[in-house]
Amino acid sequence: MAMASTRQEMISAIRDLPARLEELVEGLSEEQLDASAGEGEWTVRQVVHHVADAHMVGFGRMKLVLTEEHPTVVVYDQEAWAETPDYREIPIEASLQIIRGLHQRWVALMKGLDEGQWARTGFHRERGDVSVEGFLGIYANHAGAHLGQIARLLDAQRGSGG
């Protein structure tokens, strides 16, 4: 089990993601949203849609582990999902709305958990047994990683005159 202060820092990362993400992408043009940093690299638009999808899956995984006895949680191919038409065509506002609402619910859920609930586990085909607290760590890190990815994409665009 993580120390309470560490857990609170991770919950804060989940709580703060919507505002931090919106701040990064505010005012971006369609060209900036769709510029690629290179072959096989995601665009800002794809990253935003991915965060919404990944965090919906993460919230679902956590709820499943909290409500079933040692369930097997869903895994998915994020690269294949990033190639679906919605990732390329719809405005990012749709995913920003999902992230805002989802993260509000996620934080409320986590603030109400007791120590026994934090310790509950589920089985992930790629990671093995993961606790509710383990999922918190995964998605808190995920949030930071993709904020950094977007910042690097935008820096690269500025550096290339984009």
C-alpha cells in the first residue's frame, strides 16, 4: 500500500488532468491538432481521444475490481484504437467533455474508498494481478505521460515553424 500522501498526489494527478489538458490544447488550430511528429507517431488529436478512451477503460477496470471478486479486466490494442475514424475526424471537445465528467466521478469514487477496497485486485493479462491502488498509479502516470507527449508535439511544431 502506498503512503496516504502518495495516494493523494496520484488522486490529484487524476483530478487535475482535465484542466491541465485543456490548457495545453486551448486555441490549437486543426493543423496543429493533426500534425504528426513523424511516421508512427500520434497527433495531438489522437492523444486527446486516446486519453479519453484509456481513462474510460481505467475507470471501468477499477469499478470492476471493486464490485467483483478478482475479475479479469479488459485489455485492448491502443494502436488499433488510434486508427479508428473517430480518432481522426471528431473534434477533441467531445473527448475533453468525457475526460471532465469522468475524472470528476473517478475522484469522487477514490475519495470514498477504504483500505480494504484499495487492496482489492483483478487480473490483467499483460500485468498480472493489479490492485485498485495499482490502477490509480497506472493512470496517474498515464496522465502525466500524455501531457508530456502533447507538450513535446507542440514544441516540435514550434521548432519546425508549424
